[in-house]
Amino acid sequence: MSTIILLLITGLGLGALYFLVASGLSLIYGLMGVLNFAHGSFLTLGAFAGWELSRRMGGESWGTLIASMLLGMVVGAAVAAATEFLLIRRLYNRHIEQVLVTVGLALATVALFEGIWGTDPIYVTAPPWLSQTTEILGARVPNDRFLMIGAAVLVLLGIVAFLRYTRFGLIIRAGVENRSMVTALGIDVRKAFTVVFAIGGAAAGLGGVLASHYFGYVSPQLGGSLLIFAFIVTVIGGLGSLAGAAIASVVVAILQQFANYFWGGTGDLMVVLLLAVVLLVRPTGILGKKA
Amino acid sequence: MTNSVTESILTVAGLNASIEGQQVVEDVSFEMLPVGVTALLGRNGVGKTSTLRAIMGLIERSGEVTIAGERVDREPTHRIVQRGVGYVPEDREVFASLTVNENLRLAERDSTPNRQLIEELFPDLIARAGQLAGTLSGGQQQMVSLARALVNDNRVLLVDEPTKGLAPLIVMDVAKALERAAQTVPVLLVEQNLQVVRMLADKAIVLEGGRVVYDGSAEELLGNEALTKELLGVA
Ligand SMILES: Nc1ncnc2c1ncn2[C@@H]1O[C@H](COP(=O)(O)OP(=O)(O)OP(=O)(O)O)[C@@H](O)[C@H]1O
Ligand SMILES: [Mg+2]
């Protein structure tokens, strides 16, 4: 029983990380039709920014942790918005070129990060509470899981509230459905593109700082390895569906944890099998729109 | 704006447009009346919708489009709309996942929308403000689409087959709403229902094969059975 609890909560924690990456991927794809392969770089940069701050301020304090999370968000948002503004926008409506640019950017930035921070993992320090455990129904659950879950829930609620209660949110929801009609109402939909990139980048940057605490280190490869699962989550959830991404994040991460534990480390294999089954049975994903 | 009555609100000269490399509008030129309804007619597939979409900048186009004396053929769609163009597309294109009220709010271009007019013309929509537009009937969706255009003060309205697929009673509701709108803003109307054209239009432009083949009085066209049959394929 305690094993199950531990696997469930660890799965939720990992799912929270997947969601922080997948939410942006899904929003960007939904509105713009762009698969953003550079999204992992926003995450990695957020993680390094958080670490740079924490080594200067002393990683053990909660103030530092919170400040590094905020910094990760700001850096992620700024870099993502700049990416949209300087690169993606110039290729308006040329989806293949847009995707290629994001692939190129992903490769180039990983090399850049390696040049700046080296290829070895850099271990991070955190408030001691995070590396302690809390007992839940007999299971000793590492506390950092709760931080991941709490942050992801706040991000989910924040994005939902933004989409529901702001004019930009209204434009984004309408644009996901029918972008050209939004422009035909006199709205410059490109502003919304920058906004979704910024939101996605902020979530990814926050995810980077949290991932560095989940795994215990930062490395230039951090974003790329999470991005693969985030893409799988986005496709399983239904490209463009935020709720789908949230559900699929949890399902994929928990499946991964259970398969790794009970079926001899086959977690990644099971996730890919799940992806294959979903694509065969329901090609649009759990909550995706019909093509 | 000048006060000259003769100045056309919308002029199209040598307009060409293509979709995926195929030319669908060919050297189309016409002028709209500065008041009332100008009908844009023609058989299915002649390029009426494409002409409106080209004016709106929604498809690849070349040629001259002038709105109130200013060239707009190189501007992006949202700028053209901001100059005071209301567009009611074929097949309504309401946002199905948004509520009626959200559809209207999205369309409002300034802080003084004509909510009063919408309430008068489409009381049903006010009662259904919170309903998802995707769950409305076809007629109600058309009302939303029209309301999205009428909620702003426009200099010209482009309306594409607003009565398509609607029951006769609703057709008359839509026609009356357009008649009311046309009292304050000139309308370019694509319409297959000739009864509606008769009721509303002052001038008619007929397209065939992407080109203009008639440009003159709507009454004369529809009064001439042989000509109507020849150009529109119906009596
Ligand atoms: N998305 C598209 N892809 C390819 N061809 C298209 C597309 N849209 C329109 N066409 C073609 O362009 C031509 C003009 O179409 P358009 O919709 O402008 O005609 P229309 O006069 O509005 O017809 P209708 O009365 O049926 O609405 C048609 O031959 C049509 O097949
Ligand atoms: Mg048409």
C-alpha cells in the first residue's frame, strides 16, 4: 500500500513537471499550429537562471527558492516572447519553416549552454525541508513532490483564469477555434501569439527550476529530455487542449512510475505504447478536436 | 471623409485573387453605392465569396481596393476592419466554444458598442447571452454573426449569403435586420434568394467565371426575366 501511495505521489510530481512544459506546447500549437521544439531550451535556461541566483543568494533559504522560481518564469517568458517576436513571426503561416527554426534554435541553444555552463550536471542546493520526507498512509514521500504538484496546480488555475477572464484570453480561445475570423473582427492576432509564447515560456522556466530540484541537478540536456515526454503528453491529451494536457501529464507520469517499479524499468516503453494505442484508437488525443 | 455624395465608399479595380495557386477572381472591377444595398450576384462557384475574402485580405490578392478614398489592398485584414469594415462571412463562422456574449464582446472594437441596436434587432440573443454559440440553431448563429458586425459603427458592411439554409420566416427576420442596418451603413450583399435581393438591393453586380458581367440597376436586372435567367440561371 505504501509503495502505491509513493508511486502515485511521485507520479503526480513528475506529471506536474510534464504539465508545466506541455501546457505551453499545447497553447502554442492550438493557436498557431507550431510545434515548438525550442520549448525545452526555455526550460533549461530557466533552470540555469534559477541556479545562478541560488548560488549567489544561498540555496538553503526559502526566499531564494521562491526568488529563483520567479526568476525562472521571467527568464522563460522573456526568451520565449523574444523567440516569437524575432523568429517565428517572420515566418507567419509557414509552418514547416517555423518548426525548422525551433529545431535549429533548440540545437544551437544546447550547444550555447554547454559552452557557458559545461556538459557536466551541476548539483543544486535547496531548503532542507525539500529533501526530507513526509509520511502519508505509511509511505515516506519526498517533500519536493508537493512543491511540484502545488506549483503545477497554481499554473493550471492561473492559465485557466487568464483564458476565461481576460480579453487576451478571449482572443486566444477564439483564435484556437478560427484564427482568420478573429482577424476579420479587426483583431491583430499576432499580439496573442507573443502572449501565448510568453505564458508557455514562463511555465517552462518555472518547470526548469522545479525540475532541477526534482532531479537534484541542472544540465544543458535537462529541457530536451523532459520535452520528449511533454510532446507525448501533448499528443495524448489532444494537441491544443489544456485540460487534455493536464490529464495526460498525470496519466503518463503515473504509468511511467508504476511500469518502472512493477515491470522492471519499462516505464518509457509503456509510455510509447500508450502513445501508439491512443493514436490508433483516438488519433485526435483524449480531448483533441476532430480534424 | 468628404461630403461628396458621389464618392464611392468601396471601389474595386482589376482585382485578382487565387486560392492555392488557382485563380478564383479575375480582373473584377466595380463600385458600391454610397448608400443602401449593392447586391453581388452570380451562380454557385463564380467567385462571390472569394471576391469578399479578397477585399478583406483573407486570401492572396492583387489589384486595387479603395475604402473611402484610401487604398487598402496591401493592408492586413485586421487593419482593413479597423477602418470600419464589418464582415459577415458565408457559413456564419461564429465561435462555437464561446458564449453568445463572448462572441459579441470579441467583436466590439471600441468602448461604445451599439448594444442597444443589437437588443432591438435580436432580442433572442440577449436572452441567450450565456449560451455556447455552437449550440445555437442555424438562424440564431446567423443573428450572432450579423450582430458581431452591427455592434460596431462601420463605414461599410460586407455580408455573404446571410439567409443560406434558413427557414422562410427567419429569412425575413434577417432581411429586416439588414434593411434596418442599410439605413445607416452601405451594404455589399451576396445573396441567392432573389426575393431578398428584390426587397433590399438598389444596385446589382453579377459575376461569371470570376468576372463582372452585369453592373447596373437591381430592379432592371430582376425585372428582365430572360436576363436574370441567363446570368443567374433562375427566373
Ligand atoms: N479553399 C478552396 N480551395 C480550392 N478552391 C476553392 C476554395 N475556395 C473556393 N474555391 C474555388 O473558387 C471558386 C469560387 O468560389 P467561391 O466560394 O468564391 O464561389 P461563390 O460564388 O461564393 O459560390 P457559392 O454561391 O456557392 O457560395 C470555386 O470554383 C471554388 O471551387
Ligand atoms: Mg459563396
